[in-house]
Amino acid sequence: MSNSSHYDDVVIGSGMAGLTIASLLAAAGRRVAVLEAHDTPGGYAHTFRMGKYRFCAQVHYIFGCGEGEPIHRLLTRLGLEETITFERLNPEGFDQIVVAGERHRIPTGFSKFRDRLIHRYPDAARPLHKYFRIIRSLREELAALPSPIGLKDIATAPFRFPNILRYRTWTLQRLYESLDMPPRVQAILAGQSGDYLLPPNEVSLLLHVALVSNYDRGAYYPTNHFSSLVEALANAVKQAPGSAVFLNTTVTEIETNGTRVQGVRTSDGKRFTARRYISNADPTQTLALATGIDVPHREKRRFTYEYSSSNFTLYLGVRDLDLREYGFGNHNVWHYPHEDINAMYQVQGKANDLSNPWLFLSTPTLHSGRPGLAPEGHQILEVATSCSYEYFSELKRKDRKAYTRAKVQTRDRILSIIEKNYVPNLRNHLAMKVAGTPTTNEFYVRAPRGNAYGSNLTPANMFPRVSNQSPLANLWMVNASAGYPSVGGTVGAGIRLYEQLEGDAI
Ligand SMILES: Cc1cc2nc3c(=O)[nH]c(=O)nc-3n(C[C@H](O)[C@H](O)[C@H](O)COP(=O)(O)OP(=O)(O)OC[C@H]3O[C@@H](n4cnc5c(N)ncnc54)[C@H](O)[C@@H]3O)c2cc1C
């Protein structure tokens, strides 16, 4: 019996970008094979079970679900817009930033946010007015930016996109300094920095604007939790005639004749051939799987980039306690022990010191009341922060016991911080505690260096991002690096590639 199967399209990986392009192609009548290394689809958006609890691996809240936005457009095309619905996080404070014990609620609407800040920090009125003016004009120009950018767009950029041109190499810190923004207000405005895992002195100003603008349009959580979204997209592939999702199927080789892919081989000894191949795996990792090509020097440079930071995550099952009584709810809480976010990233990521980390705290069971994540009456609290990949991976490689000790110490330190600042006696109510490190990301999602957001979101990596073209004529890339990170960003990348390949606007 032959171990080779032929499809119209082979998609390597079932992260959000992979599932987006695969489901759209399947809906258009193409016979699609999705090959996924893990035992469950979704990449970072997958859900795993631990005892009586189910945790989404890394996604907590998303943007892009409003009418006309990428996730809504995808679901509408698949006829799923009434099946997969979303809850809005609290528009009066969907992200709540706690700096040295002071809580600030980020509302929907830049004007409201600006006025709240000016009310609290009247001396910062001038820089705040200027900051929001610049953010707004960049938001408008970014929304009008075509993709891909053509020669005509470049020629007319000085008139159409003057602010993008002016600020494209800026970091957020450079803007703060040019405006003389007070340090406390700097910290609040960068309070969502974990959404790009970079401090103000490294993050691209344009990326910061894109992030805060997207969430300003609406912060969402799926009514039936993230697994419903992932399953719906995977089912759209599985149920299409001639298409399939193969789990536990790692692509180990991409065979080429030097210019075209001729087939892919998988860990279970199978071979898949197709007219087109699309990789949702990291672009550099994808090229490393290709045999028989000599990648030109110029192309090699394009596929050499610095990865974004990695993270430590804590998944907690909470019983006999209502987190709503402790400042949690239909919002996220960002904890910063002091106002110097640049120093925090430096100490945590570069000096491996997690003794006083910033923390992101999210409560999925309070974002939607639907069952499915925890036993009745129990709640879930997920906590994340930035950390060094080297530190954890070296420990794991050299001394497994030391790795486990470091993991437990970090977990306990984080629990102490939460007990001190938010929920006294939290430990007495924990029915489940699971910790993940950068090597967990690497193992389950095959993210190089456990990177959270693809290539690092510094000005150098923003324009251009790694393009979805590859050196092989019938291979395309689509993921957080070949596109933009986040669920909204990767769904957008999947839609763009579909439109490009099929000439069919979503
Ligand atoms: C801590 C953290 C918090 C985050 N929070 C949010 C959030 O709240 N909201 C949000 O919108 N985004 C969030 N993100 C970002 C978001 O999860 C990602 O940007 C997005 O899910 C990445 O999707 P992707 O399509 O690039 O694929 P990935 O999620 O990277 O998945 C790639 C898939 O390809 C598979 N694969 C790789 N190589 C192979 C191979 N050789 N063979 C077969 N399969 C392979 C992997 O197993 C994996 O399933 C967070 C990320 C992290 C780490």
C-alpha cells in the first residue's frame, strides 16, 4: 500500500494562521491536508486538560472580532459567525494596570482614557494631549496602509503616510522622551507591554500603536472559550470533502528539486504531495527542513531574525473563593511593582531575576460564564510574565532537578506576590497549579527559543515583517513572524495569504 497522499494544498501546522488559511481553502473547494505535530490543533491557542480543569495554553483576550474586522470576516465566510460568538471585556476597564499598588482602568475610547489620566495627573495634560494626537494619527494611517505595499504606495507615502514615515524607526520610549512624559504615566500607557513582551525602550512605536488601537476597538473573549474557536476552524477543514487534519504528524523534511517543493515527509513515515505548500511553522525552521535547495545569501538574511522574548506561565484552579471579591472580573489585571518597566524587563529577561516580576493576571471563568473550563463553582486564574529562554533551557539541559526547583521557586514567588497584593490565602484555595516555562512553549508549540510573538517587535523587524513568500515557487509562509502576532494578527495573515493565492476577497 502506498504511504503517499496527494492534496491540492498541504498546510504545515495548525496554529491560528494555519487554521485560517486551511479552512478558507477547504471552504473554497480545495482538498487540504493540515499536518500538525501536537496531539491537538491551535498552536498557542490550543486548550489542554489538567485534572478537572481546561486551560487555553497562551491566549487570554483577543481583538479583531467586531464587524468588518479579521476574525468576524473569517467566521462570516465560513458561515460560523452565529455559532462562534464573543463576550466583550468591560469597556470601562478591560485592562487594569496596577503600578506600585495604584490601579488604573483602561476604557474603550482614547478620549476617555486621556481625560481620565489628565484628571488624575493634571501636570501631564500637555504631553498626554500630544501623545494621544500622535497615536490617533498613526492609527488612521496604519488603517489605510495597503497590504502588500506597492511601488505606488511608496512613491506617495510622504503625502499619504507622513507619520508612519516619520515614526517608523521610533520606539515608544523615544516618543515619551520627546514629549517629556512623567514616569508614572509612561508606565500606565505601556501597561499592556506584555502583549508584545517588550519594554518601551525596545518596542516599535508603530507596533505599540497597532496593539493599543486594536484593543481600543474592542477586547473580546469567546463565549464558549477558545477551544470553541479552534475546534470550529479545525472542523471546517475536517468536514470539507477531501480535506483532513492529521494530528501527531510532524513534518520532518520538505523535499525540493531546488526551485519547487515536491513533497513533505512526516515523522510517521508518510509522504504528502500537493500543488501548493503553506507553512505555519516558524519561517526559519521551515527553510531548515527543506532539502536540495541552496538558499541565496539575500534570502538567508531575510530569514535571519531575532526572536521575541519568552514567558513563564502559571495555570491555577481555584475553589471555594470568588476572585471577583479581590479585584478580578471581566478584565485583565497587569501588576507592576514599580514604574520602571524598562528596568523590569532588563532584570527578568537579561539578569534572570524573577524575584519581583511584573505579572499579567487573567480570569477566563469570569470573562464568560459558560461551563467547560472548571468544575461548577471553581474558577481559573492564569498568570504570565517575561523571562529568559537561556536560563530555563540551560537548566533543563544540564540539571533536570535544578530546572524543576527553579520552576517551583518561581511559581511560589509569584503566588506570594499575588497573596500579598491581591488574594490573601490564595494557596489555601488552589486545587490545581501548573507552571510552564519557555521550554514548554518550545516543546508543545515548537516555538524556537520559546518565543511568544514570532520575530521580535522592535522597529527593525516591523517594516518589513518576514514576507509570506519563500525561495521556493510553491511554498508560502504564514505565522506570527510572516504576518503579525496575536490571534487577530495571525488570522489577518491567513486571510491575506488566501486572498493573494485565490484572488478572492474575504
Ligand atoms: C504568553 C503568551 C500570551 C499570549 N496572549 C495572547 C492573547 O491574550 N491574545 C492574543 O491574541 N494573542 C496572544 N498571544 C499570541 C498568540 O497566541 C500567537 O501570536 C498566535 O497564536 C500564533 O499563531 P501562529 O499561527 O503563528 O501559530 P503557532 O501558535 O505558533 O502554532 C504553530 C503550529 O505549527 C505546528 N508545527 C510547527 N512545526 C511543525 C512541524 N514541523 N510539523 C507539524 N507541525 C508543526 C506547531 O505544533 C503549532 O501547532 C500570546 C502568546 C503567548 C506566548
